[in-house]
Amino acid sequence: MLTVVQSGGIVLRSDAAGGIIVGVNTVSNLDLLRDYRTYLLVEKGLRPLSCEAYASDMRTFAEFIEGRNGVLLHANQQDVSAFLEHLRAHGIDSRSAARKLSCLRGFYKWLLLDARIHHDPTVNIESPKAWKVLPKSLAESEVAAMLDAVNVQARHPENQAAALRDQAILEVLYAGGLRVSEITTLMVGDVSLDLGRLQVRGKGDKERLTPLGHAAVQALEDYLENARPRLEASSRSHTGNDRRKGPSWLFLSQRGLPMTRQAVWRLVKAANRSASPHTLRHSCATHMVEHGADLRSVQTLLGHADISTTQIYTHLALNRLKDVHRTHHPRGKTRSALRATAAEPAVEETVPQQPGRGGLFLVAREEKGQ
């Protein structure tokens, strides 16, 4: 005779011989993860892809807990520590392990707020130390070459609607530092060409206003006037339906459908094999810092929730840092530079932060003889 007793998700079964068989009720874990995903999607307002990434990390931890005959609700500090050690033993790098631990912290914080547990097992667990990876960015000359090449294609007498669209996408990615998910979710109503700005929906559905330079505004004007109507018409010719009452997505594919993340990646790669949409975002921030933009302004432009995320770009502006040190540090100047500085006064000039493409300007001091 088999006796089954369930307690807190742990199943104890006794057989006729009196032996105890321990099992785990995985249904409770699955239900819990389903509730958490709904919380992230509805209450936190995260994107579906972000929710799926969190759910994937939590499934990994749930499988580990089940292997220890436990459940998520009853996990303790030893379980979390053992999980991190398990990741390290299987060659998971520190950055990935830190991300998974951050996911666990969010999950158990939710359980505490929902009064499902009384103790957070991630408390006093240190994050794995990870080397900071500097984001890759292109030189200003490389970005200029990309945008100039696509501009030539768009200006060709036999230009296609796709060429004007691709030019507008690249200009907006660089001028506004947008994420690929942000540019694919732009609507026509988000564009204010007269004010030279976009209304962007970022992570967690947080909205921000992003200024654009003259080149990006001009590219958008050309696209909206000469390309988008043709792309929208192609949708009706392919489907036979009038989609004018549907969502007015800004960037459309050749079939008149919303642009996908993969399509944007492909067009950026076609312009520069070593670039990506995120590379253009990093390039925007790096070039602004190199031209003297303050971190708070860059943080606002990129939509970073924490200034510490933006501070990574200070490591990339080494040439700017050297110039500032040489100009302002009392022992940063050479003797010849000091004599030249004493003989000739400093001259002020206005320099664009993103030459020819940015919308913001600053005043820089240039000392002759440097």
C-alpha cells in the first residue's frame, strides 16, 4: 500500500515495506514562477523579452532546488550559496552568475512583499566579483562613413523606400542613443519634427524625450514624406486589407509590417560589419562624453535609471581626460606649452558635441601651443 503526504510542496511517499520516498511537487514551483512572470509583466511593466529572461534564470534555480529535494518557497541561504557554487563549477562566468543572483533577489523581494515568505534567503549573499567590460564603440570617422554611405544610397535618383527608411533608422540610433527595442516600438505620433525630438518608451515602459540633431530630423522628414506612405501601401497590396486603422508604427518593413529587432540588426550590419544597434548607442554616449558632455545629461539621454551605469563611459574618454589634465593640472603642462600659454591668450570657440549630427552644443577652451 502506498501512502502519500504532501507538505509545503515536498511529497513524502511510504511504500508497503515502510521505506520513505522523497519527491518534489514541481507544480507549486511552476505556479509560483507563472505568478512572478505575471507580476513582472503587469505590475513592473517589463517587456516580454525581459520577463522571459527573468523566467529562464528562475527556472534554472528551480531545477537546482528540485535536485536538492526542495522548493522555491522553502529555499534558504545555503541553497543560494550552493547554487552560485554550482554555476562556478560549470564554468558560468561571474557576470552571468551575478545577473542570476540579482534575479533571485528580485524574486524573493516579491515574495516578501506578497507575504508568502518571512525571510529572504539572498540576504548577506555577496555578488560574484566580475570584471567590468567596457562597451565597444566606433570612432567618429567610422560612424560618419556609415551614415554618409547610406545617405548616398538614399539620395540616388532611383532610391527605394527602404533606403530612406534605413538612413532614418541609422541617424536616429546614433543621434538619440536608442536601444533596438525602443526604435522598433516607435509610433508616428512619437515624432515631433518641429521640436526636433522623439518620445521614447524604454525599459519598464518609462518614457523620455530624446532630442535629435539636424541630420536625424532631415532623414525622418524625408522618410515620412517619401518612403513610409509607399511602405504602408505595400501592406494593403500584400494582404488586401486596409490597415490604416491599426497601430501607426513609425518604421515599416517592405511588406508594410512593423520592423523587427532582427531586421534592424541586419541593416546596421550591412552598413558596417563590426557595428550593431547597441554599438551605435555606445558610440553616441562615448562621443558626447569625449566632447565634454556631463554624465547627468548622457544618463537622461540614454534613459539609464542609475548614474553608475553611465559612468562606464568615463573610461572610454581617455583622450578627453588627458586634455583636461594637461590643461588644468598645475604640473600637467610641458615647459614649451607653458611659455606658449603665457605668450598667447586662450581662444574660445563653439564645438558641436556630435559634429554635424548632434542637437546640443558646448563651449570649449582651446589653448594654442597644446
